[in-house]
Amino acid sequence: MGIFKGLVVVSLFILMSAIPVWGMGVTDFVAVVDGPTAAIYNPAGLLQVNNRIIKLEHRLTGRDFTNLNFGYDELFIYAAPGMAGNGAVFVTYSQDLIVVPDYYSRLQSIGYAYSWAPLEQISLGVSGKYYTSGYYSDLMGVMVKQSSSTKVIFDLGLLAKLTPNAKVGLAIHNLGKSDQMQSTSHETTVGFSYRLGNQVVAGEIQDLLNESGVMVYRGGLRLQPFDWLRLHLEYSLSSTDFTSQAAGLEFKLFKKLFTEFFWYSASSQLFRGELYQLAVGYSF
């Protein structure tokens, strides 16, 4: 079981990047979060959502180093502004193949996030989620091991405006989680962003205070050449040999309907994996 657990930990860290809280695209950086996915990545950013938005995301992984397909991820968010602050309801579901054949890791959560502004330049956020994770046997059709008991855990967020164009962000995720495997949880993330017109450059450090001691340095650029089009480029490097690259497009199809497509690639000396994300949203 020691070898099994070790393989699970490594494969989850390298290949399960689609599980919250690892965003895709500059919009999900903790110092940007100006979309409904702020509910997942930094709930303080929800205060920037001005309309009611429904968003669906589907992530499909490519193939791992054994040339096997290994999973998918689903995310549903409904965000809405309020009188004193903004809130969002979200549901996540992930199933990913680990390096042991016919076994999947499975994560499910449902939660609510809320953001408010105690000061003009500062917004705060909190989310609570009913969460469970474990290992699923495709052959037996049942969960064979719970890596985390079903319980309520919490995320905290802060977003502060230093200047009209510069922001800093802080997110602390999964407070109260009993699972010792940190691969699905980037516990503390700090970041900085700078906006010049419609263009945004951002950087962040993930897992800054994580028990694993593995930090991820992430940088990205979001360009908006037209009102209906955004381009995303990002690169990340961990304190181990893990690197990743991502590119994405956002299209505003009509006045209220939008769609996104992202490609993500991660690699180390032993592993290589890919993710593809398709999202659609409606603002009203």
C-alpha cells in the first residue's frame, strides 16, 4: 500500500490540475478573479461580478504517460449581485484515473460563496462547501477508499486595490479538511495583477504555506484585442521539476452568451498530461 499511496500522491499532483483550486486562464488568478469562478479560486473577487451569470465548465484530460485516458471534471456556477455583497452557488465533480489501472480518484462538492467590501479598496470573501473525495473502482463500481470524509470545509479570500491598476490577492482554501494528501488542495495562494486598459498581467505563488513544501510559481497574460475576444497565455513552474503551459480563448457569441476554450499541458521527468476545457456561460 505504501507504493500505491506514493504513486497516487505523485499522479494526483501532476495530473489532477483540473480539480479546484487550480484555475485555468488569467481570470482565475487570485489577484484578478473578475468572473463567476471567483467563487472557487478567490471568493473576494465575486464583488466584481455585476450581472447574474450561469456558467458550465467541462474539462477533459488527454492521455497520461501510460497512454490511457484519465478522467474529466465538471463545474456549475450561478453568481448574482446583491445589495450588501455578491454571492454564488457552485457544484464541482471530478473523476481522474490514477496510475493504478481501473481505479479513479473522485471528488465532489457543493457550496456557497459570498463577497463584501468592508473598505472601498478591499473586498473579502468566504465560501463553505460540502465536500467528499476518495478512490473509485471501475471494476467493482463502488468507492473502495475514502481519502476524506464528507464534511463542510471553508475558503477565505481577500482582494485589495493598491492603485487604480494594481491589485493583490490572497486565498486560503479547504480549511478544516482532514485529508493529508495535499495534491488536490493548494492551501494558500498569494498574487499580484496589473491592468493596462483591457490587458492584464498577473502572477501568483501557490501552496505558499502548504505542508508538502512544494510551491508553484505561476504567471499569465490576458489580452483583449476586441470587445468580443480575450486571449490567455500562462506558464507555471514548481519547486520540483514540474512545469506547465496553457493557452485559451474567450468568445462573446452574442450580447449575453459567451464561451471559452483552454488547452493545458503539464510535464515532469516522469509524467506528461494534457487538459482541455470547454465552458459556456450566460449573463443576464
